[in-house]
Amino acid sequence: MRVSVSKMILFYLLIILFSCGLESHVSKAEDTELNLWLVIKARDYYTCSSIFNLTVSAILRTNIQVVNVKPMQTNGTGEIQYLLGRFKKASLPKEIRLEELTFSDNLTLVRINSIFLEDLNYEAEALGNSVSYRKIGINLDINVFEEYAQTEINLWFLRGKIVAISDMDPITGKKTTLQVKPSIKVSTKPLIQIGKDNRTSFFESYYLMPLNYSVTISQPKSAYPPLKVKIDENTTFINWSHYAAEKYAGDLLLSLEQEIGWLKSFGLTLSFETKEYEALKSLFKRSLSLYSDREYEVAFSGLKTSLSRLESFKKWFSDIRSFALLTAISVSLFSYIFASLLSSIIFEEPGKEKYQLILKITLFFLLPLAFSIADPSSRIGYAIFVEGIANVPVLKMSTEIIIVGLLISSAAIYFFMTLISIKRTAITGLALSIGVRSLKRRVSRTVLTLITIIIIVSSSITFVNVSAARETKIKGSWIGTELSGILLDLEKEMVKLNEEDIKWIQRQEWCKNMTLIMKVIPENIYDPILGNCFLVRLSSLIGRSGEKIFVNIVCLDPDFMASHYNFSKYIRGAYEDFTSGKKVVILPSSLNIVIGDYVAINVSEQLQIPGATMPLDLGTKNLGSFKVVGTFDPIELSELKRLDGAQLFKDVDKTILIPMDAVDYDGLITAEIIVIPKDEYNPVDVARDLTYMFGFPVIANKEGLSTLVAWSMEISVEGFIPFLIPLTVAGLIMYLSMTSIYEERKRELSVLATLGLDPDNTSKVFLSETLILGLLGTLIGFFGSYLASALISSISSLLGNPLVAPLFREWSIFTVFIALFTGVVMAFLGGYIPIKKVRSLSLMGRAKVRELSGELIYIDAKTLSFDLPIRETVQNSEFLFNYIKDAFTQIRPRIIDQHTVKGELRADGSFEVLCSVIGLRREVLIPCRLKGERSGDIIRLSIDFPAEFKDYSGIRNVLRALESKLIEYPSWRDMQMKMKIVREAPKREKTMDEVLEEIRKIMEQIKDVSKKLKLLEAQRGKLSEEIFEEFRRKYSDFLREKIKDFRSAAIGLESYFNQIQGEIRKINVEIERVTVAYSLGEISEEEYIKTCSPLQNRLTALKSRLKEVEEILDFLKKPLGLEAF
């Protein structure tokens, strides 16, 4: 046992010794210092060959410090070794990150270690012969060996080439920042070849890109997809703007094409819309071609116009959808009414309500289904219902979609109509029953009337076509000139085209020649402060004599006028000196100014501001001194014609001609643009394109015929004029039918009227008969139109008769409304006069109008007063004032001019409201004044108006309206007031001195708060709206509370004022009596002084108190302005 214990102790000692030695060895290993080397290797990406003599510098970030690696060149093996420092093995950096990298030579970096630069977010820039990469952020691995540690940066390069990239954003038209990976932006832009000129484009940036490598171009946070381009030796320019515009326009056009296809799948023809879509595509194509030609500003102008047209086009399709939805709802409502009426006709007997309900529901769901088969707009509306409920787009029409949409819409409308019918009065159901029985009583007459409506409805759908179209149309034509071309008369149409729009026209493929005619003319301008203003420009000419002559300045192109108008033959003088850019002028010979003289041309400007009595003089602009190089005979020059045959120059005797580019003046406005198209293009087709693009009429002249082409959105009605006669006949037949019913039942209705039959109920009976006939005829006629159309077409084809009127077999989206108008509306109009006759049989049930005679009291010879039936306490006068404000706003605007209603509330509770009653034909305004006068503690109401309008009905209507409205005031006031019951201990009644002291304090508080409100209003422009409203509300509420306290405290003050006046009169009488007694010797001087002195002191105190109370009463009568309106 002892031996085993000793062995155990020895074993533990050996383990302890071994562990101590191991720890010592590990400690020595951790204390070993190692050199940390950075190895940079430069390689060609494709050949993997070493790149030597390449200067490289870098910035590394460790968890210990930031290391700047100084510029060093690669050796023959393409490597650089750089000592980062000597570290203990345990304290080696845990993390090394490459932040920046700079190298020389015309190279581009493709990959760092195993990471491609396309996967990094970095910043790069090329300056001179060096390239810098910043914010790289790549973590480097550290390899630890026995004697050293090492981290590597493997750089893979490709030879670079400078390439230009267009960077205009096609949506905003501004220069944008692009991400081009892997490439380096060149700060110094070189000259590049653009067209035939060497110039630098603002919307192009330059990048150093790797050869034979694909680069990715993208715009951060945009909808444009990235563009990938492989760079080769021939790549000098990448048109990203064209690519972005093409993608953006392509997506928009694709969505538009899908919308057209979607609507066509439901049965709409959309022939005009398809033509407009093709024109829109052509417009986008031309704008994209300008991006290809690197005409960025002009291309953006064209694209912006194209986008505005596209938005208008999209809104048109949105309107078609809305109209289709309205059509579907109208069809469902129509079907519900028809199903209700027809089921009531068939099953009107008691006990058959179950069958009536079944037939009603069946018809209600089947009729919209039948409509959806015949009318495409109904199908579109049901598809929109499905899209809205399921929140999933319907890609194409299907029977299932139509049925689901029909069920959803019909169920919703049935539920809605059922809720309405719950509140239907009993007399409505009775009127329908009587109407149905009346129709069934005269079957032959009902059938004949119904057949008439059916024929009219069927004919209207077959022969009348209502359609809405957006297209360019020829509005007129007349004799023009032999010069073929296009004329844009901007002055007449009052539009302006910017320089980019004009360049867009000039860059088009169909443009052979183009010129501008510019004039100094007035124009409308908009100022953010002044609003819409009119700028007047007056041109004048001053010659050697110093006489000021007012003229019209016309600026034109001499070469164009010479080549197309042979202009030189009309000019006397040196026309060859009349060239663009020279300060020369051609004058009328009637001005008697010698050729070779110099004249000064000035333009004075005046701004006409809306509301101003006098125009604002903006001064005179001196255009400079011009040499007279020729004159013309005004009579000869007036014979010159424009393309459209109109006179080329107006007021020729006052017109002076200057060449293009002779003056740099903003007031020279482009008045006309003349475009000569190439021979292979039709001027009318070109005019259609220009009209569609710019939205105003354009004149085209071809072979002596001028035509006005305009873009318009019109609702056209074809075949309606011939249809008016049968429509009128049908209306007369309906009138005769309903009149015969009236004559048959006239005696019966007269007896019922004597017994008190309400005329409204009688009218409902006749109206129900009219609507039943109209609805039945409309439904049968709508579907009968298909049969009539097929029948007439078959007969005309068999007979071969070319005189048969064309049939509109493809129904438009307005088909349902045509049927409803000709069937229901025409039937209602035909029965309107008989309905009015029925109503006139009974005088019962009409509300009597109260006569106003004795209530009108003359205040004086010119003023009448009417007392209103309301009295209110002073404490509640504010309630009454607010109620009257609401009462005036609820009176019809055609009776009272709401702009003239003004009022103010005084501190004592009295108030006054002024208004004007509109007289006959709105030619006279009658002034009225509503007064709330204080009588003790009560407010009495009365209204005054001129006595000459005593019998005018408008005044009496206002008085009745106010009277009836004020009767409801007590209940309204009780709803506004809150009652609070408070138990308090009995208090000592305040003396008058205490009351006056309290009133004085409240007056000071009111004056102080009023000053604060005025100060706050004066600082309104410096304060935010929220802060201003906060303090205004705070002080206004406080002021209202104090006014109420002031008004309550002042109750009884008038009686106190009268009491003081009575005491003063008594004291004056007593003083006078004593004075007379003293003067007659009845009393001695001592007695006189003894008696009068107390009286005089009392009188002085009472007068002081009277003055104080009078000031308070005067303050009560002042308007406070808070409640004015």
C-alpha cells in the first residue's frame, strides 16, 4: 500500500514538471517576433503575365493603425514587397482591410484577389497618368509562417481605353450620375468627334474602360435596367441616354399596347385609338433617333412632348374604363327596375309574392347577362368589378370572368336597391299597382304604344351611331399658293415654341428647308407675384429728322425669301447687303428715308397688371443703329401671299424688315414657322404629325389647296338628324296615349281631389305608367335592333339596292345610353304634360304660404321694419348671433348675395347683420339690416328694409325663411348649452362699489388681451401658421370668457344709471330751493351753508359715479370684432 502511494505521488510530480515545460515552450513561441509583409502582385487578366514597372500605392486599415503604403514599382515578376511592421505572434493584426489603391499607366483594374470589381461599391477617378480607387473595403487574409507573416493583394489588370458615355436622364432632362463598373471616370474631358465638329458635350462623361471586357452601366435608384457593353478597339461612345429612353418609352408603349389589346378582346374596335397609338410610336421613334444623333436637348424636348401625349392617351383609356363601369351599373339598375315592374305586372294578385320574387331575381340576373352579350362596355365593366374585388388584373376576357363580375355587381346593386325600397312609402307601391292595372285595362292601346317605342329604340340603335374619337381632322380647305409646305401660325394660335422644339422640327427626316418669321409683338406672361399680365411692346424708328415713327418689326431669313418668294424684285436698293447677322433694314418707301441713311430702332415696354388703372412702364430698349439698304413699295409687297393664300405682311406701310440674327432681343417672338418638306412626303401627313405633337392647328398647302389640320377630341353623332322626325312622332304618340288616359280618368280624379287626394300621389301613378312603357319598349327594342339590322342587311343584299342607308352593325360604347334616351327619356317627355295636367286637378296637399301684411311697420317714410318671433336673454346673445349666421348661409344664393352678408356683435349683447337681397333679373341689390336690440336684459330681433320694396316677393321670401328658421332656435340652443348644478354656500350680496370695481378689472383685462391680439396680428407674417393659430385661439377664447363675465356683471347697470340720474335731479331741485330761500332772506347764510354743503358734496360724488357708469355703458356698446363675419 505504501509503495502504491509513493508511485502515485511520483506520477503527479512528473505530470506537473511536463506541463510547466510545455507552458514555457508555448510562452516562448508566442513571444517570438515576426515580420508582417505585404505582397502586391500585378497580372494581366487574360494572359496571367506579370506587369512590371507599375507604380502602386495603397492605404490599409488594421485594427491597430492605418498604414500608408508608399508608391513602389513592381519588379520583373510583377511583385512588390512591403514591410508592414514587426509584431509578436500573439499581437498580429486580426484584420487588414484594403481601403484605397493608386497606380500609374493606362490600365484598368478588373479583379482584386478573388473579388471582381463589379461586385464592389467603390469610387474611382483618373487624374493625369494615375488611377485611384477609394472605399474598396476588401478584407485581406494573413498567412503566418514560422519566420514571417504575409498578406497578399493580387491585382488583375486590362489595358484601358477612354470611352464617352451619354448621361442625360431622359425623364428629368438633367445630367445624372452613372455607375460604370469596372471603369474609372476621367476628370479631364477630351475633345471627341461629334458630327463634323470637334466639341465637348455637357451631357457626356468619359471613362477609362477595360478592353475586351464587358462593363455594366446603371443608374442608382432608377427604373432603368442595367446596360452591359463589351468594350473593343472600335468602341468610342456608349449612348446610355438613348438606351434609357428606349427602355422607358418601350415600357410605356408596351403597357399602352396591352391596354388596347385588353379592350379589343372585349369587343371594342378602337380604330381611332389604334391610329393614334401608331402616331405616338412614330413620335417616340423620332425622339429616340435624335438621342442617337446626340442632340440631347432637342431629343428631350421631343420626348417630353411625346410623354405628355402619352399621358393624355392613358387618361382617355381611363375614361373608357370609367364609362364602361358606369354603363354596367346603369344596365344593372335598368334591369332591376324592369324586373320589378314586369314581375309586378305578371303576378299582381295577392298570394303570389313568392312567384313574383323568383321571377324578379331571375330577370334581374339574366337581363345583364343578355346585355353583356350585346354590349362590350358591359363586359368591360364586369371585368373591372372582378379586378377591384380580387385585386388581381384580368388579362383577357372569358365567360367565367364576365359571369363572376355580373354576379358581384348585381348582388351589390340588388342589396342597395333593397335597402332603398325598405324606406319606400306605402303610396309608392300603391302608385305602381294602380299604374300596372291601368295599363292592363286598355291592352290594345298599351300594345300599340309599346310597339311604337320598340320601333323607335330599335331604329335608333341601328341607324344612329354615337362615338367619341381623338384624331387629327381636316377642319377646312381653301385655295392656297403653288408653294407646297406647312405653316405654323404661332401668333394667331397664341402659342410659343422653345428653341428645342424648333430644332426638333428642323432635324426631322421630312424637313427639306425651314424658316422663321419673327416679330416684336405683345404677349401674355405670368409673374409669381402679379399673376397673369399682358406685356405690350411698341416699336418705333427715329431717322435723321428726329421724328419718331411707330412701326412693326419683322425679322426674316433673306436666303429663304430670295429662293422661294423672289424677294429681291420687290426691293429697291442693294438687296445683296441684306444678309443674316448684319444690322441693316429695309423700309417702306412711304417713310421717305434715303437708302444709305442710318436709323435708330427702339422698343418701349409696358406691363398691364390685372386690377391696375395704369400700365407699368418698363422702359425703352434700344436695338441699335441700322443702315437702310433698300426700300419697298407697300402696294407691291402687299401682293405677296403666304402658303395658305393670306397676305404675307400685315400693315405693310408700317412694316420694316430686318435680317435674321441681326438683333439679340427677347421681345422678338417667333410668329410663323414655314416648313418645306421633301418631295416624297405629303405636307398634309406632316401637318398631322406636327398637330398631334404640339396640339394646335397647322396649315398644309399642296398643289394650290390649303387645308387646316387640327387635333381634336370630339363626340360625333351619325344618323341623328334623319331620326329626329320619327322620334318626334313617337313622342307625340306617347303624349296622345297618356292624354287619353287622363281624359278617361279625369272625372274620377276630380272626385278624389275633392276628397283630398294629394297631387304628388296622382303624379306618381301617371309617372309609373309612363316608365313601365318606356322600360319595356327599351329592353325589347335594344335586342330587336340586332334582328332588324340583320333583316334589313339581308333584304338589301338580296335586292342589290345601293340606296339602303348604312347600318352600324358594330355598336359603340354609347349604345346603352342611346337606348335609354330614346326609350325611357322620350317616353317621359311625351307624358310630362299629361302628368302636369293631373297635378293641377287637386289643390290639396300644397303648403300654404303665410301672408305678411300687418306685421310690416313703418319706422319712417322710407323704411319698413318686421319683428322676428324670438326673444333672448343678454347672456345668450352670442348663441343667437351664431345661429343667425348659419340661417343666412342656408338661404338660397339666388335670393341673398352671400358676399354682402356682414355682421358684428357688441359687448352689451346687441348685434347687427347687413345683407343684400337680389332683385328681379339680378339688376338690383336691396339692402337689409337685421338688428338685435337690447331692451333691458332681453334681446329683440327685427329686420329693416326700404319701403319701396314692400311688395317684392324676394323680400317676403327672406322674411318667411328667417321666421321659420328662428322658430327652431330654442331647441337648437338647448342642444348647445350644458347645464351644471353647483351647490354653494349663501354669499353676501355685492355692493355697487364692489360691482364697479370688478367691472373695471374685467375692462382692463379685455383691453390688454385686445392689444395682444392686435400685436399678434401684426406679427403674423413672421410666425408659422401653427404658432399663430395657437396663440390667437388662446387669447380669443380668453377674451370671449371675459366678455361673458363683463356682460353678466353689467346686468342691472342701466337701472343703477337711471337711479343716479334721479338722485342728481332731486339734489339739484333741493339746492335750487335752498338757494331761492336764502336769496329771499328766509334763511341765514350760516343755515344756507350748513344745508348746501352736504348736498354739493353728494352731487359731486354722484356725478363722478355717473361718469364712471356712463363710460362702462359706452364700452358695452362698442363692437369687439371677434364674431364679425
